[in-house]
Amino acid sequence: VVSGAVVVSVGVRAPGVAQAAEPLKSVVPVPVSVQTTAGVTYSLTSTTRIYTQAGFADARAVGDYLAGLLRGSTGFALPVSDASGTPADGISLLLGGANPSVGTQGYQLDVTAGTVVLRANGSDGLFGGVQTLRQLLPAKVESTTVQSGPWTLPGTSILDYPRFGHRGAMLDVARHFQPVAAVKRYLDQLAAYKVNYFHLHLTDDQGWRLVVDSWPKLTTIGGSTQVGGGAGGFYTKAQYQEIVAYAASRHITVIPEVDLPGHTNAALASYAELNCNGVAPALRTDTAVGYSSLCVSKDVTYQFIDDVVREIAAITPGPYFHLGGDEASATSDADYQAFMNRALPIVKKYGKQVMGWHEFVKTTTDTTAVPQYWGTTTSNSVVSAAAARGNKVLLSPANKAYLDMKYNASTPLGQDWAARIEVQDAYEWNPGAYLSGVGESSVRGVEAPLWTETLVTSANIEYMAFPRLSAIAELGWSPWSTHSWDQFKLRLAAQAPRWTVQGINFYRSTQVPWE
Ligand code: TNX
């Protein structure tokens, strides 16, 4: 039940009757425009049907996903069938009739007493609209066991679309390996906040986590441990494809990262020939950075990269490949340039667009290359020069967007080299006016990275991600004109009962008036 301070415009509440919150007060990210119709509600019942645009398998898939979300808690059958015209009852997911202003990712959602009509220009928009619809229902809808109703949605008319096309999250499965089930769990959590890119940090000094058939020791040796000396682990290609397909079913594109030329001890330990001195170092399970480098002068290095990129690109439907490039302090500047001169064309050769941690963009004039800014200052000459050339920048400032930073001095997990980031800190920055020389039109979007040096379990991951992930997701989606910490913290508070029902281990920041 939402507190009286939160509900303002849905009329008088009968005591003890659960009431859906007014959309602007309950939905994260906040939609572009919301009109509520006082006194009107739609009730989901045992006879409610879901209709999807006839002839579109992707619309039907979103309908099935919605039914799957709702069936467990409501206990209703919620059959999904083709829409003919605009059905006069039930929940309709329609393609094509949306206002052009919503683009390919936006939607319109109209809730009246008899119908819920979701319109979009593509299934990404339908999927995003379903996430909004979900947050308009009571929190108990997130339960996997049958709960008692009522299942009411407030009468509303929402028009919504994203500020940036790229809303990302990264998971480091190298420092502590995460099983497929944990990755899927995180993907489901990301989808609820309209995150549409998942950056998978697959390799680092402490582990190589994806099978490469032509270099099998990368995983049999390089995947055999992790930070702290545990057993590590790796994905088979089939498991990676399972992750990619699961992400796609949540309208999320996977961006694989192979971090080069530094952060490569696991590879160097697996194959002696990748080292300039021909000697394989020991596997490492500590958290030092900046000590490893592939051998820039050896041809075998580029044969290695060619094989790795070819094999991973072949099982990655998304258009991007992340080549890392960060903290290459064991590589000289000249070597770093020489390395990128040979590595970047390999990514292109296999049909992918290159992304990398921002340092790499100093080595190329390719304006399709995507630098991911991870610095802690608001001016960076390498990145602003790239923006001036026309490159689009992905923003992950470590002192704002890093989910592995501690909230405060007593946070038991995480690191604090970049900052301590309370929830308000994560929210209070403007991606479109953050880096000097990198204005709104040079920004491709935002990403919240989660490094796992100190994080082992899903509970650990969730404690660092929630609630800050929701803050970064809103920065990526909602127009800056809606930005308000005072309102955001109330909407965030309204998420907590959902997280509780889902068993998400979130951090109860004292900055948020939790329900
Ligand atoms: C820096 S940020 C790194 C990672 C660490 C992270 C820990 C970046 C591109 N590199 O290797 O895991 O700090 O916060």
C-alpha cells in the first residue's frame, strides 16, 4: 500500500483497499508524459485476455512474456491470441499505430476502464511498455505464488520514449565467475528498468570465461581460478549463446568484452607463446591491475586475436565487440598504438563495430568507434577530441556510474578508489552535459559497470546494483526536464516492495523514504 504522501491524484481511497499509485509516482524510469484519469481503473480478472498484433511473432513473444509475468501471482489463465482491430476488452499489444515521436523504443499506453492498449512502432517499444504496465500493478504482482487481488491499474495515458538509445549495464564475470542462472537473474532485473545493452566482461587477469575452440587452454587453464583462489569457471559456447538468447528475449543486446592488451594474465598464463619472453606467468588471484600485456611485437599475438574475435563474433548477433584497452600500464604508448593499429581492423574484419574503454580512442580516427568514458574528471582531451570528430560516447564515469563503489565508509562490499557513491550521487549528474566538449548529441548513452573483485553471489551483486542501477537507468531513459531527486527518491521507494517480493537484496539507503 502506497503512503498517502505519494498518492495525490487518484481520488479518495477506501480504507484497507490496495490502490495502484499514480504512474508518475511509481514508475522508474519516469515516463516522458503521463496523464491520469481520476476515478478510472482497469481491473485484471480471471477472464482477462491478452491480444497481440496478428502476424508478428515478436509482438506475440512480448505478449507471452507479459502473460508469464502475470500468471504466477494472479493465478489467471491470461490466454494470448491475435488481435483483430482494436479489441474492446483485455490487454492489447499493437504494432504500428503509435505516435511517430516514440520512435522504435518508445510506446503509448492507454488504460481505461475496459481496456489496456499498448502501442509501439516495434517490439522493443512493446517490451518497454510492458515494463511500465508491470510497475503500475501492485508490488505483489512480482510474486511467483498466487496472491489475492485486486489487480488494478490506474486510468492513464502515457507517451514515453528514451532520451538515449543505449542504456547499459556491465557485469564482470572474470574476477568472480557467475553461473548462467545468476546472469539470467541479473538480465531480468535489468530489463525491468528498460536497460537494453548488456556488456559482459569476459576476460581479465584472474580468469578467461568463454571457450575459444582454437585456443582451448584459455579456459581449461585460464578459467580455472578467480579472485581469492576459488575454482573459477567458464561458459561453453552453448552457454554463452543461451545467455545471448535470454538477453534477446528481454530485448537486451549482449556486448562481449575481451580486454586487451592489458588485463591479460589469464591468457598469458595459458599460452607461453603470447609472452615476449616465451615464459607463461603463474595464474593470479589477487586484485592488482596494470601489470600484464600481450606481446605487441609478435605475430602470434594477432593470430590469437583474430581467432578469438572470429569465434566470439560468430556467436554474437549484436553489432558491437568491446576490446577493452584500459589500464595498459605495462604497455608503452608506442606499443599501445602499434597494438591497436593491428587489433582494431580485426574487429571490423569480423563485421563488428569496436567499443573500448576510452583510452583506446586516441589510437584511431574511425568515427564509428565507441569510447566508453570511465574517468573521474569532467574533462578528458582524448574523449572530447573524439566527440569533435563525430564519435558517440558511452558514459560510465567511475565516480557516478560504477556500481562496485561503496555507498559510504561502512559499506561491507565494493571498492572506493573512484568515490563513495550514495544513491543521490549516482542520480545527480547530467549525461548530456557532464564531460566538457561532449554535449547531448555526442552522447550515445550511459552504462553502469559492476566489477566483481569483492562480489561473489547474486546477493552481493544486488546489494551494489540496487538501488543505484535504477538511478543510472533513469538518467539514460527519462528526459532531463523530469530530473528531480525529490521525486525520484519517492518513486525509488515505491520500487522497494517489488524488490522485496522478488527477493532482491537491496541497500536500504537512509536517503530514500522506503515504503
Ligand atoms: C578499474 S575501470 C578497472 C577495472 C577494475 C575497476 C574496479 C576499468 C576500465 N578498469 O579493472 O575492476 O577499476 O573498480
